[in-house]
Amino acid sequence: MKEFIWLLLIPIFMGVIAGLLKPNKKRRRKNRNASTNKKSSNTSVNANRRTSKSCRTDDIILTNSFSDINGVEFERLLALYFRDQGYTVHEVGIGGNDGGVDLVIIDKRGEKTAVQAKCYADHNLIPVQTIRELVAAKRNHDCILTLLITTSDLTGPAKKEAEQFRVEYWHGGIIEQKLRAWGKWRPSSKSKAK
């Protein structure tokens, strides 16, 4: 009987030992990518900055272009802008899962607007799903109006959906013009140190 048990256990032990001796593909792939994927430090820093959830100081945000700030910093920039325009601003989605609303702005009459901010590269267009999420999410914040602000633009179907559901949107050119007219946002031509 003992021999029978050993005959069953030997293949199991051999499998475990083979698994331990087999080289780790993930580790090997990671090392290969590190050596073959050498990019300039500026490119990797900018890519990391764009996906980061951290937020630098207001002074730094006010001197960086859209390509040099991340989504959280873009939301913060908009909060600063709307406060200076006389709105009461609630930063509801800063840095987290916002459920479709980043800011709730309240005008002097008490009208609430749900704002979704998207700091995207020019080629990254806003899909129709983002419009639908904003329309649905405005009710969670007791808002009457909706505003989508993006550094890029909307897809054709997203524009139609925005018109249908009366979602105002400011695309890259409009938001840049508004922020420059505001006067406090002064992006330098050179990229600031991160």
C-alpha cells in the first residue's frame, strides 16, 4: 500500500519541483522590456505625470500647459477658474472614482451644474458613454445643468448625444481661450520640472 501512495505522490512532487525550477516568464519579459524600451526621460515623466493621481501646488498648475498636467490637476485648475468667476465650487470627484461628476458649481442664483473634466490628448476623443454617465450622474448631485470640459474634443455620436440631452461642452480650443482670458493661467513655453 505504501508503494502505491508513493507512486501517486511522485508525479505531484516532480510537478512542484519542475514549477520551481522553471524560469519566471514575467520577470524575464520585464527585464527584456526594460532594456529594449528605453525612452527619453521627458517622455516617460510626462506619461507618468498624465496618469498620476497626485496634485501639485496651484502655482505650478497655473504655469503648466494641458500636456504637462494630469487629470486631477486639470480638475483643480477648473475649480480655481470657476471660483474666480463667482461660482461656489464643490470638488466632488477630485482624484477618485467620481461616478461621472468632478465638480459641482453653483451660480449666484443657486443653480447647480454638474461638471465632468477630461484632460485628454488631442487624438483621444470623448466617447458617447461619457455623456451618458454625466447625464445620469447629475441627478446624484441635485444638479439642473451639465457641462463637459475636455482638452480634446467629442466624437460625432457624443456631440449628438450632448445636443439631445442639453449637455454643454467646452472642447480644447474653447477651454484654452477661456483660461487665457481669465489671466491667471499662464503656461510657459518650456516644460516645468516635475
